[in-house]
Amino acid sequence: MQQDIANFLKDKRILVLGYGREGISAVKFIQKHLPEADFAVADRNPIQIDGVATYSGDNYIDCCKDYNIIIKSPGIPAKEIPADQHYKITSCVDLFLRYCQNPIIGVTGTKGKSTTSSLAYHILKNCGKNTILAGNIGLSCFDIIDQIQPETIIVLELSCHQLEFIQKSPKIAILLNLYEEHFDHYNSPEEYFNAKKNIFHFQTNSDTLIYGDIFQHCTSEEIASAPAAQKINLATDWQIPTERIQTQLIGEHYLIDIRAAMAACAQFGLNENEMLDAVKTFQGLPHRLQFIGEHNGIKFYNDSIATAQEAVINALKALPDARTLIVGGMDRGINYQPLVDFLANSQIANLILLPNTAERIKSQIGNSSYSIHIVANMEEAVAKSYELTAPGFSCLLSPAAASYGFYKNFEERGEDFCRLVEKYAKLKTKSLN
């Protein structure tokens, strides 16, 4: 595979656009396999790489015109790149999908992709298969190339940004759902949804498409015309009695993730019983309805990954004892009416609103049967949650918004929430002594 990718890049003026995880991985690949390559790296932030030309600053995108192939990192919004340069764009994921000969399970969706991809990897590994997990989960696919053996099954978690410019789809594609999200990175909602749909657009008639809750933004006609010969609708085609599924995951919405992972793994000859045994031991991932402790009789849950309101609704359904909900973050212009309508008939007694979405969400709520509190930051939110939540009930951080502008990512936001919960627990204990 390395040689195929190197041959594709050979004799081209290469620009690595973005110097995050995938950009660094691309540079290492070029330096190792194309030591004489004419290439440069561009990033908004200042960078310095020995022996490599670099561009930075507010106008770093301008250099795109001087190169004939652009290896774009997921963090660079395509709308920032002149449209007449888009034909040059590839990525680590695109090149990996084009030239990897091993079977790939590709997982995407607005929500659930990390859990589903991690669970598919867990099932395969526990059932004796040689497998590697990479992609948006935190490991560039270029960084796993040397680990791949002929029998290796690769599981890739794929974001919309990684899928936007691909030219080949995975052998097994999982599209879990399509909700409103990431609109700040695109010129229109359709661009976001179309990027997600690329996970199946380039499949062949020897491939498999597994799909869930998508029909609000993907028509049945699109699915019918998709190239994959085998199509599995998780709502109708892959039913496992709920009582047979034993899992440590909280919430019925996780049943879709479990069925999706099992449907994918079944393509490799695994039987239902051995897969269900593996599901029992899967512990889930941090920041996804993560129970972080009980303090002052209050149970605290960290669901920082929940940047879409549909995920918040699922979390509240999973936690019937939740009485305090912390919501808010970067304002992407999403219409919060579905969440507002759900809260009107929910068990929530206290809604704590974080900036920048606080005022807009409050204005959409109008009159309510629950108390609404606008706070300036996470510390105020946690302090208020201790004050408002009655013992015996739960407080849930499930933001329905991105973390950017306040935190580096949802992980940092979740970690801050956990830290502050512990901090105020100690303060409460000290005040009682």
C-alpha cells in the first residue's frame, strides 16, 4: 500500500494543509517514502519543520494555488479553500481507502460513531480476529499501515470532514444517523449531509451498506440507488430480541449501535452468540453518558459528546431520574425547537444554560414549568447544579452544542466538568465538617 500511495504522489507538488494529527502523519509518510518530494506544509498557526517549506498566518490558504495536490486535514473547513482548488484535494483517509486491499468497516453518523466503531473492534478482537481501530477515534490511518497484515480487518471511525473528498467508500459502510450538526463548517446543510453520504456513494456491488436513522436527510430513493448489493436497515433487517442483549451501556439508543456493530462483524463469519458474549464486556467510552460519581446524594453524568440535541433527548430518556440538565456551548445556529418541545414534557426540574447558546435557547422556551438558570461558565454551572439538584436524583451535562471557543474539544469540556464536580464535592464535604 505504501508504494501505491507513494506512486500516486510522485512527481507532484504536494501541499499538506493543516498540521494537526493527520497533517503530521502525512508529513512523516512523505519524508519516509518520498524523500525527494517537492512539498510544503500550511497551517494558520506558526510551524517550523526542518528542511520543509511552511506557510502560516491569516492568508495561509493562498498558497494552495501553487501546488497540484492538497492533502487536507479534517480540521480545515473546505469552504475556506477557493472552490477552483477543490479538484486538487485529497486526504490521508482518501488515499488509505483507495489503496488499502484489506477489508474496511467504515463507521459514520452524526452521533454514535465512536461507540459503534469501538464496539465493532471489541467484538472482532474478542472473537479472535486480527483487527485495528483508527480514524476519527484518534489514530491516523497512515500511522497503522505498518501494522497491517494480510488477514487484518480495519475499523475506521469517519467524520464528515474525513469523508468529504473521498473517491472510494469502505467495503462495509455504516451510516448510523443524520442530524443537524457542523453547519459552521459548510456553506449549507446539504453539504454536510452529502459529505456523510460519501461513505456509501463509492461502494461497489460486492459491498455492504448498514444504515439507521437517516431518512429525514437521505431519501429511500438514494438508498435504493446506492451501489452496495447488500443493504441492511437497522430498523427492520437486523433484529435481535432486546432481552438477549446484555450491555454495560446506558440507554436504549445504544441498541442501534450494538446491532450495527454486530451486523458488520457478522460479515466475517461470526455467529450471534459469540458476538453477544463480546458485547457484555464492552465498557463504553468516556464522555458518553459516563457516570462520574455520587456526591451529596446527587448522581453526576458526563455526556459531553452530545453536541446534537437528538443525543440529549436520548440521554434524558436513558436517565429517568435526571432533574438537572446542563446545556449550551458554541452557537451554530441550530434550531432547538425539538429539544425545547421534549423538555416541556420531560422530568427536568432545572435547566442550566451555558453561553453562547443560552439566550437563544431561553428565548425559544418562553414560559416553562421548570426553572431556567443562565450561567457564565462551567464552574458556575456545576456550583448551581449542587444547589438545585435534590438528593436521590441526577445532574446531566449534555450540551447540545459544540465546545469550540470555550474548550479545545468535547473531551476537554467533559474533563473540566468531572474536575469541577469533584472540586465542589470536596468543598461541600469540608463545609459539613
